[in-house]
Amino acid sequence: MDSKIIKIFLFLLIIFSNQNLFAVEFIGKFNQGSFILGKTNPKAKVKIDNKDVMVTNEGYFAFGIGRDRKNDITIRIIKDKKKEIIIKKVFKRKYKIQRIDGLPEKKVTPPKEVYERIKRENKLIGEARSIESDLTFFTKKFINPLDKAIVTGVYGSQRILNGKPKWPHYGIDFAAKEGTNIKAMLDGTATMVEPDLFYTGGTLIFDHGHGISTLYMHMKDIYVKKGQKVKQGEVIGTVGSTGRSTGPHLDIRLNWFDVRLDPSTVLDLN
């Protein structure tokens, strides 16, 4: 056989021998805002971009895609000095933009006297979202927090008030009567319980493991304490209109550490 052909054959053999080294599965669409559940060899190490992520004893791992992410995601699976690199394209989404002009300034920008309070409260939220526990509840299916609720606000939408772009909406709003029971979407541990935050009023954060957390906001009553473990479907409080709210509703959020995800990617809202 010609030596040149042999070299080409050996080169191709090396390339293909390094492909599909590990069985890797993904649940979720690689769209902006999506929650992704992965599964691989339980003894493998996983990197998402340059971040090490935990792997459960069953091989599950989780990550998320930010609202405005444009570049591809690089997933590295490493075991026994062998490495597989998977590149996933991120698909863009279109978000609803609403412009409102002629509003009183106090409706657009909070007064200076509350800046320190807002900064302090944002730090508390950030600390709760940064927890990386070995809980594995995130591998289970989420349930809706309210029965027969109407969605009035969606993830990714943004308002431009008096020409000033405000923060995009990173959750889902459900319209419901004040006092309506709120259920835990997933088993978890309460990592933040605050009855009166400036923006979000009565606020709960639950840790579900591996950096996955959920938030419940504008609550009237809160029935759990910090550190308490809850079961999926357990009543954790009631709908309110606390914080910067114009009426009774529940705003929920989903995070992978500080990456804000679309809750609709884990819920059945149909």
C-alpha cells in the first residue's frame, strides 16, 4: 500500500478514535435562556466552557444558557486522560420590547435613599444563587407553582421607560388572586427567606443542587424558614403584591448560578 495512503488512513483513524469517547445525552434545546440537563459516565469530569461542573453518581450534570448569549457552548468530557470536546450552537430568540414614555421619574428610577438597600439586597440574592451543593433534585421534572394561573409576563421581555432601557424580565409572571396558594416546583432547601425586599417584596430562594435555584417573588405569606427542606407540591406561601408590584401576581425565576434562565424551559405551561 502506498505510504501516503497509509499516513492518511492512520490520521483518519486517530481522528475518529477520539470521537464519541463517552455516551453523552442532553435534554433541552440549545436556545438562549434554556436549562440543559446532561448525562454521561458518572466517573467523568465535565467542563462547560471553562467552568468545572459537578456530576452526580448517576452521571447527571446541569447548566444553562444566558438570555443574550451569542457564541457556541464548549462541553468537555474528561475521563482516564481521554477527552471529548462537544461544540453546541446557541440559537437566538426574539424578545418582546415595550416602550413607554411620559412616566413620572419616580416610576422609572428608584429614589437615591434606597440605593444602599437595593445593593445590600442584591448581594443577598447573589449569595443564595452562588451555592453549589451536591443535591440532585434538579434531575427531576418541575411542576407549575400555581393551579390554572394565567401567564402575564414572559422571560426576556424588556421595557424602555422614558427612553431608558430597563433590566429585561428574567422570569414568568402569573396573575392570581391575593392569598392563592403557591406550591414548590421541586424538592429543595430554602437558602433565602425575606419578607420585604425593595423590588421583589416577599421572596424565597430554593437550592436544587449543582447551582440550580428557583425564586418566588412578591409573596404575601411565606410558610418556610431558611434552611428548611421542602417537597415538590408542598404549599410554601401565598400570592401577594409586595415590593414594586402593581397588583397581585407571582413572579418566578430559574438560575444556574448567576445565569438567569427561562422557567418555561422546565415547566409545562400549556
